[in-house]
Amino acid sequence: MNPKKNHRETAHASNGSVQGKKVGYGGNDSSGWLAHLPDSWIPYVQLARLSPPAGLCLIYFPHVFGILHAAILQKSSLSQVLSTSALMLGGSFFVSNAIHIWNDLIDAPLDALVERTSKRPIPRGAVSKPAALVFTATQAVGAGIFLSSLPYPVDQSALYALPSMLTWFYYPWAKRHTSCPQFVLGFALAWGIIMGSLSMGIKPFGPLGYGVKPRVDISTLCLFLACIFWTMIYDTVYAHLDLKDDIKAGIKSLAVLYRDQTKGLLWKLLGLMTALLIVGGTSSGLGVFYFVIAVGGTATSLGLLVAKVDLHDSESCWWWFSNGFWSVGGSITGGLLAEYLYQRTVKI
């Protein structure tokens, strides 16, 4: 038997399904454009979660939020916004690859216990742990190259990125140590707002030290916290895909902690997120475009998600997760972009 063909067929047979239902983001997909790749490449593309690229988009969105917010505050040129967005897309690509591979490397023993993830490349033997470690290291180097392109000395940029690096490093163990790994994930993702602001030449907070008065931009802080709550909402819905297996395997999450009471939690998180978006917009003097598109769009799309998702049905959880993050990310991006373009027009 051809082992490469066997890996492709094994991945295709599971294809991220739970009890016969396709849910799409298990890290085992081999359909679509992946079917045209050499068999030996497919496990590595699956490790990096490039098909579908949901993880990349979720990492990139906060960077875009930070870029557009900074552009509004300092009235940046359109060329700077576009070039910086392209730079952050490249950096997000390598960060996404590195953290997904790292997560699968550490999570392999747990993934083997969960039906949807048991056929990921490492548990099924398509990629060895040493190979995965080398792969994630190469992607981390790629991310570091983009980090060095920021408009500050490398040591300063690295210092700003350090909280995110440490959080991403720890995240695979969070589901073993805490019932709120969604907060850990949210912190790591939301830090993209800080890096997006930094890439535009704005430091969202000042240095801390003896004799130095700390400085924090309130509007950026509100956007950062709102993004954490956004992640906690959609990742808790995502965690319900594997609820039964997670309980059996001893994997912790907000879904496991709240179970049938999850929707009450989600409504509270949505309320906090909406309030933070309002406070952040008010403190930075944003106008009607931001409040209607970003705040209104986010509250509406997430409100529909919480109201309509069936947390007991894996297909429903997957549909609302995979579509919901686009609507929220698009709403916040659209609101900030419209506000930026309007203020540019007024300025001109």
C-alpha cells in the first residue's frame, strides 16, 4: 500500500466530521485545492490550517482593527494604511502557521482522544513530532522577519510582541489548567490590535518603570478588550463541537464548564463587548459610520448567533462559527474603514 495515498485517504475519510456530520475545521481536510497538491505536502498544509484559512483570518482581523484605528487617530495616508495592511497580512500568515503547528504538536495526545481531531496529521502519523517542531520553528522565523519590519528598533518591537508570544506558547496547556482557555486565546488574538497600532507608528501604552508615569490609550484598550470577548463568544460555540469528547477526555473549556447554561454566558459577553465598543468609539471621537456599522453590525450579527445557534448540534455550531466571525470581523473593519475614509474626505 502506498503510505502517502493512505494518508490522503485517511484524512479525506474523516474530513473534520463528527458522527457523520462534516464540520470543516478539524485540520484533516484534503478536498478542494489541496487535492491538487503532492501527497507529501498535504499533512503540512493541514497542520498550518490553510484550508479553510479561518485561523489566518481570525489572526489578521485584529491587526486590521489596530491599523485602521491608528490611521483614524493620526489621520494617516491611504498608502500607509495599504502598505501596513499588506505587511501585517504577511506577518499574520507566518504567525498563524506557527501557532497552529505548535498547538497540534502539544495537543497531539488530546487530539487522539477526540473524534473530530483524531485524524489530524500528528495523531494519524502523517507528520512526526520532530518534523512538526522544525516546521513551526521555520514559521516563527518568518514571523520574526516581518516583526523586524515594524517602524521601531527590533528590541522595542519584540518587547511589544512578547505578551502575545508567551500567550501563544502557553495556550495549548490552557485547556489542561483552566476552564477558560477561551480567554487565553482571546488575549493572544486581540494583541494583534496592539501590533497593528504599533505598525502604524502608534504605541498604545507607554513604558512602565520607576519614575515613569504609565500611559494607556483608552480607546485602544476598549477595542482590545472587546476583541477578547468576541473570541470568547465564537470559540465557546466552537468548543461545543467536541463537548462530549472533551468531557470524557478531561479537556477544559467554557463549553464544558457551562454546558446547558452557555447561552446565558454568551449574552453577558456580548453585552460587555458592545459596551466596550461604544466606550472606545466615544473616547476616540468616532462618528456615525463606526457606531452604525461596527457597533450595530457586531451587536446584530452576534445577537443572531447567540439566539439561533443550536449548541447541541455540531453542524449548527460549525455554521454559526464559520459564518459569524466573518460578519463581526467585517462589521468592525467596515465601520473603522468607513470612518477613516469619511474623516479623510472631511480633512481634504
